[in-house]
Amino acid sequence: MKTAKELLLDYLNNIGDPDFQIELFADDAVFELPYLASLGLPARWEGREVLYKFLSNLPKTFPGFKFRNIQIHIDTPEQAFGEYEATATVASNGKPYEQHYMGRVVAKDGKIVLIREALNMVPVVRDIKGIPIS
């Protein structure tokens, strides 16, 4: 059985491959990006079918999306916490997208039951939503 750290690293290193990634998740898994709700965007996805759609749309929405500079700060068999950066292009406008994430994974029986990520909202507002930031 995989630990939370192994699952987190597999998720991050295989971004853009939803067929591989979905196998990391439990049937009732939850993925949360809670700060997106402050912009009126969806912030929670639950269940493998919904998660598969979310994971499949990511490469279409952000071509070239890749994680780098992965640092794991907390590593227990059931939970892992890390920081990582991402780069991509915003498909809707062609702008570069650079992001810093912090993520927590909770694992049970060798599967992800929860991923909860925090992100810098400035690039989301500026580069995706197109709201000027002075």
C-alpha cells in the first residue's frame, strides 16, 4: 500500500495523465481548492467520476501544466503536506500561468481520500479572470 507521500508525489508527477491519476483516488475521494470559492468558482469535487472530469480538463484549460520544486514538509503514512510550483499556459488567453501551491493529502488503505490545496489567488485573478491588479 502506498503512503500519503507516495500518493502525493504520484499525483504531482503524473499531472496531465488522468487515467493514471484517477487510480490513486478512493471511490469517495474529495479534491478541494477552497480559496477559489472567493471568486465564485467551484472549489470542491467529490467522487471518482467527477474527479476524473476535473483531472481530464486540467490539460485542456492549462496546456503544459507541470509541477516543479516539490518539497514535502510533513510525511506520515496517512497524511502528507507539501509545497510545489506549477507552470502552464492559460488556454483561454495564451498568458503564462505560474503558481505556488500548498497541498495536504489524506490517505486511507493506500488511496487518496482528500487533497486540499491552497494557492496564490493573485495569478488566478490577474491571469485567468483578467482583473487588473495594481
